[in-house]
Amino acid sequence: MPGIFRTSNPFSIIILFFYGIILRYASFAAPSLPLAHDTDGFLYHALLRTLGSMSQGPGIIYPVLSYLLIFSQAMMLNVFFYQHRLLARPNYLPALGYILITSLFPEWWQLSSALIVNTLMIWAWNNMSLLYKNQRAKQIIFNTGMIIGVCSFFYFPAIGFIFLLFASLMIMRPASLPEWLTGILGVTMPYYFLFAWAYLKGSWTKGHFMPDLYFSYPQFQQTVWAWGGLLLLMVPFLISGFYIQASILRMLIQVRKGWSLLLFYLLVALVMPFTNATPSFEFWILSAVPFAAFHANVFFYPQKRLVPGLLHILMAVFIFALNYFVLKSA
């Protein structure tokens, strides 16, 4: 199966679209309603209220919207991946990796605030990757900061992605205080307009727009399915490090910096769920984008097809078994 996506044949997009549906068929057969959490932003709450008033049936609109977001994110990731030459040839392996990874946990099938944030953060990551020797750096930094600010309107802890923006400035640019201040200005700009609107409307409530944040240990359900999904996330990630190290001397400086930025992206995304921790695993989907990027190496670099083929079979078998279990327990 990975061999189909090792080329840039557009027909692969159609195959991937329907393959992604099959990988999460249980979410369509037994749809579950998304629940808002304390850390979810006011825009996400408003979205759920709007969708709730529109859908009076069994809630099939939620898995449909969730999958459309997943697939569009996979395509965005794939396009930007090729634009930055993170792999030597154009292919659809990053998109395949993203579709597989987001199928590993039932919580990642749902329409969550973190899933919506992923759409914006793929765009923000692309902007950060463009900063290397760019003459329009301040404009890009400001726009990226604004994207991060809007992300926090859906999932408030996403404001922490400002540290990823700072990391991108350290990796991609020489030290410049005005550029760092530009990034901070970009992040705060959406809040300036939000507070101005709330003040003029006379409906200012701090807790409504800015939930309290605290750090705690996330108590997710430690089932065999959760540990199996984590294993299928981490093992390919560690293997990909071997392939990157083996080819790093042949990479352009910009490509090396791009992989470093993705590693920081992963680290920041893994910290997010520790704020206002919930038993749900849904917020860890923020790490799916960088994980998919590293998984693409395992599908791409091996000369023999045994490693990527075996990895794909293991992930597919696990996902189908997970679907069966979810339907059986529904």
C-alpha cells in the first residue's frame, strides 16, 4: 500500500480519501457527540451550539466534518512538505502518515477544538518554515502570530504555540529583538479586537474569553488500545531519527532547519495537554502533524519495501481491530 503513495500520481488522492474513510468506519457507524471542555475557546463553544441547532438526527455531521478536516489537513501538510523539500521527491507519504496516525485513537476521530487548531497550525508552521533568509520576515512573523492568537479562540492553551514561533526565530533567523516583538504583537492583535468588541458590546467576561490555566498530569484511560497506539506512534518516530541522521549531511541548510523546527513543534504540542488536563486523549492530536512528518521518512527512505510495508500492515491491522472493538462496545 505505501508504494501507491510514493509517487505524485494525483489518482493517489482519491485512493487516500476513501482509504481514510475505511480506516475510521466505526466513527460513521456509531457517531459520538463532541463535548466541550474548560480549556476550549469561545469560538469552539459557538461552533458546537451552531452545529447542535442544525443537526437533529444521529449526529453524523460530526464525524463527516471531522474527517473532512483530517483529509484537508493531510493535503495541506503534503503540499507544504513538498514546497520545503523535506523529502527528495514529491509523493503523498506525509498525507498517508497523517491519515494513519489520526486513526490510531478513537478520540482523534471526533470533532474537537484541537483538531480545528491543527488546520491553522499547519498554515502557521508553513509560515515559520518560510522565514529562512526571507526579506518579508516581519510580515510573515506578524501573520503567524495572529494565527496563533486565533488558535487560542478555539483551544485556549494553544496560545503556548508562541514558544514554537520563538523557536522558529532562533532556528531560522539571526537574533533580532524587533522581530520577536513583532511576533508578540501578532499574537495579541486578535485579543485587542476581541476586547474592543466585547467592551463596545458591554458583555465583557474574562472567564468567557480567557479560561484559567493550570498544569497537571493528564489521566487518560490506560487501555491496551491506548498503549498500542502510543507504541505505533513512537517506534516509527524513533526509526525516522536514524534515517534523518544518515542523510543529514546531504541536506540543504534550510532543510536541516526545517526538521529541527518540526522537532520543536512536536515538543511544544506534547506539552499542551498538560494544561487543565482531562481524562480524554483528544488534545494530543496536536502532535499528529509533526509525528506524520517523521513517519513519512520511514515510508520513504528504506530501499527495501519490507520496513514500510510491515509498518503499514501493523498500523492498519491495529486500526481495523480498534474499529471492531469500538463498534462492539457502542
